[in-house]
Amino acid sequence: ARIVIAEINAQMPRTHGDTLVPLTRLHAFTVTDRPLVEHRASPETPVEARIGELIANLVEDGSTLQMGIGGIPDAVLARLHGKHDLGIHSEMFSDGVIDLVRVGAITNRLKAVGKDRIITSFINGTRRLFDFVHDNPQVAFYPCDWTNDTAVIRKNPKVVAINSAIQIDLSGQVCADSIGHEIFSGIGGQMDFIRGAALSRGGKPIITLPSRAAGGKVSRIVMQLNAGAGVVTTRGHVHWVVTEYGAVNLHGKTLRERGEALISIAHPDFRAGLARELAQIRHFVPTAG
């Protein structure tokens, strides 16, 4: 940037890692003392709870976790208290990590990169989280061009990457950033971590989504993505897909097998219609009811 202006907030946590900005980089700064914006989690829904259970069952002891923010990642974290020697290497994390550290489920001792430390680029949560990372040598912040580097991610063992989707088609194409032409969010590090987890020894790339949207009127598992929808993760990179109706691994399956597997975890109200649509393009007799 040609002009760099900084806010120096007395209430900002002091963090470890690659976080120092030389004053010589600044053209101007302002000094403040104000509370940081907090993100508070919403109450868990039954759908999020079920998805959390299914994903937690896929997490083995010694796994290195990457997760985003929201109800599903929080639901997963809440169900990992009985795990051992988990690690965190993630673009970001929120409050759910704190309790896992406190009960000893997260130790980071088996990681190859950032051993004994939580690695991240940023956090989003409450004051409790800000206090947790403040001057905490167990947490190291780095730029996302390093934390999200596939060559770095893959070095850790059993990387479990948990990423959300807006829509997925029956071939496995994942849309995670738009609803049709309307942009909903950024791409973020989804593709980086899905690929990194796939290359990790014992890794599990996971795409997760509720089976329905729009108050239950619309299936998130569809024959084809909406017009204008962007493919964030390609069908060639998708492995695990989880809804509240189950978890399936698409890796190595034919297009027909992928479709059948995804229909099995779609909402029951939409399975018959999806099976008929799949039969029309794959030329076989549908079995889904």
C-alpha cells in the first residue's frame, strides 16, 4: 500500500508469531482505548448438533484441525472433549478452542509445523478469546500466505479440514461463496485446506452443510449449481461431505456413485426428485425413495 494508517488500541491483545509492524511502515497512526468488536455464538440448532456429532466421529486422536467460524464448527469443537493430542493449524479460530485447551484435548505436541503451539492468522470471538491469546506463547499468528500454504499444511499429520458450503451438486462441485450471482462471502482458505488435508498423512478434507435452506423449502444438494454460482472446491478435490443425514466419502467414486452417495445424505423430502434427475443424465434406474 502506498499509504498505511494504523490504529493503536490499548485493548488490542499482544500476540506472538510474525505480528510486529515497524513504525517506519506507517505514514500516520491514531491511539485509542476502546473495546474490540465481539462475535458471540448463536444457540446450537438440532441440525448443527447432529452434524457436529458426525464430524466429531471422523476426528481421530492426534489430528490437526482447521475450522472456520459458525454453528457447525462450534458444534464439532463442543464434541471433541474426549479426544487426545489434537492440534490447531487454521486460518482462524474462535472461542470453542479455549475449552479444549483447558481440558487437555488440544496439546499440539504431535504437529510437525508449530509443534506445541496453536497456529493461526486471525481470531474472531468474544473478550474471553481476546484474553486467551493475549501474550500467550502457546498461540502464534502468521500471515495467511504461510498458514494457508498447502506445502506447509500437508506436513502436519491427520489434518482434518472442516469447511462449509452453500450448495453442492451431484457430481461433487462445491459452491461456498455465492448464491447464484449474488456474492455471499469470500473464498477464504477452503481450497487451500481441503487440498492440504488430502495430502496430509491420514488427513480428512470435510465439506459440511445442512441438507436444506430457505426454511426447508430448498435442497442444498442439487442436480446442478445455480446459474452464476462459483465453484470454490472442484469435484476432483472433494472427499468427505457431511449433512445431518450422514457422512459420505466421494473420493475415487464414479459420477453415478457420487450422485447416489450425495442423495443418501440429502433431506428425505428431496431424495426421490434428485434420484429421478440423476437417472435422466446417468441412464439408470433410480433406487432412492
